[in-house]
Amino acid sequence: MKAHKVLRTMVVDSSLVFRKIIGDLLLEIEGVELVGQAPNGKIAIQKAQALGPDLMILDMKLQDMSGLEVLRQLRELKLACRVIVVSAASPNMSLLTMKALSAGAFEFVLKPEAETIEETRQRLESDFKLAVQALIESLRIRSSMNIGGAADSSASAAKSAAHNITVGATVKSPSGRSIELIVIGISTGGPPALAEVFSVIKEPLSVPVIIVQHIPRFFSEALAASIRERSGLWVEEAKDWMPLEPGHIYLAPGGEHLKLIRGSNPGSFVLRLTDDPPENNCRPSVDYLLRSVVANFSGRVGLFMMTGMGTDGLAGARLVRSAGGYIVAQDAQSCVVYGMPRAVVEAGLADEVLSLSGIASAIQRLPKRVV
């Protein structure tokens, strides 16, 4: 982002009505300026070169090219423009959206299907503003953490807390048991981070892995497929009553909570889906899953808190720590948004603070070692 504090933004969408809705929402966000609009990819690229926006709101389905192609051309031109993509809920669009995130898009927002302009605005407003504010917060944190700026006192405290943890070390506990279940909590920046982590892991794991990624309904299946293709591992969107098995990686479905219960056979466990109210404005929620894991799982839990805005997972991390679990937080440098892991680090709950490559190694080593 440039030295000025205003986030200069342009909107790219084939629909004049949608450009108007997005433009009006942008004007309501403090620190955001609307500098341009474009009805197709060709004009978008031309205007991006002329205007040099900090942020582009990009529809994934344009008349002349896909949003993914626009994003790729922006990267080829080396334009320092962050991108939030807007995508309809369809199998093809969800796959394109996952590819856009892997190609460098900051975040995506679901494009609502509504009958009126006002209904469209109402259904879009919350998620859209949250995505833009997440970007603003990400830039602020990265600057304050001295990743391109001077550190403030709270950021310095977070860095000090992280530096007091021995990276790559393990902490002995009274239980003296290896990790038997891995849980990953992740949000903004999650799809490419998960793909990068699991693309390194080629051998099946000896323990099950449950991932709670904050994601809209209809997109989690595409994310599971993306991770599976990159890794070759057993990665599936969790289904109701699905048994928990070693070597399997389960992704919580978008728009539903996921919890763990005991199975009918001794030592067996089952995944359940619920429509319980959102927690921390999230469904699925990391805290929701971890409560059930700590209450029902008889083995030792390894919790990985990764990139994302907010504090979902913090309360659950306290439960994991009280139950003798082991907690790893992603470092600020490799996070898209250093929020969820930062909350865990500042609370003194993290046993390790690791980069993405370190997280991939830890997922493989923790089930094999007594920690």
C-alpha cells in the first residue's frame, strides 16, 4: 500500500447496478476512496495501470474474461494492487475462486442472488465490509509489526511474546503422550495457506486432522478438492455422522458448525454438523468445535491457529491448554491477517510460533513425538 492512508479502490463488474451497490458500500467505510470503475477485464487492466489503485473489487465472471485472468494479468504487470474477488455460488465459480486465492487474491465475498437492489445490498453488506476492513486491519498490523513500518507498543508486546517461544522446540507435559488429533483454526488467507502446507505433506498422517476454515456455504467443497489435488492426501468436506479416522483430513462445511462426539464403539469418534447460532460471528466456529473436542476426545490434541482476523479459537485454545494439549501459532510474517494466531500468542498459550513451512513440518512431527 502506498504511503497515503486512504485505500484507493476500484470496482470491476459487468453489472452497472452491482458497481453502484459496491461503490456505495465502499463510501461508508472509513479510510476508503472510490477512484474508478470498469465493466470488463480489458478496461479494468487499463484503468489499473493508469490509476494505480491499492485495492480492486473484482467480479469472477466478466463479459470478456474471467476474474482469474484479470488477476493473473495484474500480477504479470507487477501492479501493487490487492484484490478482493466477488463470486457467485456455483461449482465452477467456487473452483475459480479457489484458484484466484491461490493466485494472490486477498479474500473473496459471496455474490448474493436477490430479487431487489435493496435485498442485494443487505445480503452483501456485512461480508463485504468485513473483507475490506480485514484488509485495512492486515495492512495496519503488518505496518505496526514492523513488516514494512514502525512497531507500536501492543505489536511490540506480541513480537516479544513470540520471540520468547523457542521455535521448533517442544514442551514436555505431565501426560507424556504424543499428539493423537490435529485441529486447525484458520480464516482470511486460509485457502492458499492450507494448500501450501498440505502440498508439502505427501505421506498419509498417522492421526486425523480437522480444519475449521471460515468460509461461506458452497465453497468448502471446492477448497477441500483444491487441497486434495495439491497434496494427494485424503481431504474431504465433513459430512454428518462421518467417522473420525487416522490419515483423514476433514474440512468443516461452510455455513455449518462441526462438532466431535463419541462413537458407539469404545475409542471411536464421529463428526456431527449443526445449525446452531454463529459464534464470534462465525459458522463454522473454531471455539464451537474445540469445546466438543476437549469434552469428548480421549487423546491428546494439537491445535494450530493460523492466519485470520478476530479471536475465534482463543477460548478453545484455553480449553486445549487446560487439557494438556499442544498449541502452535502461525507467525506474523507469513499471515495474511495476523489476528487469530496473535490472540493466542498474546494470551501466552502458544508452545511454538512457526512459518508456513514450519507448520507443515510440525503437523508431521508432533504425532510422532512426546511433547
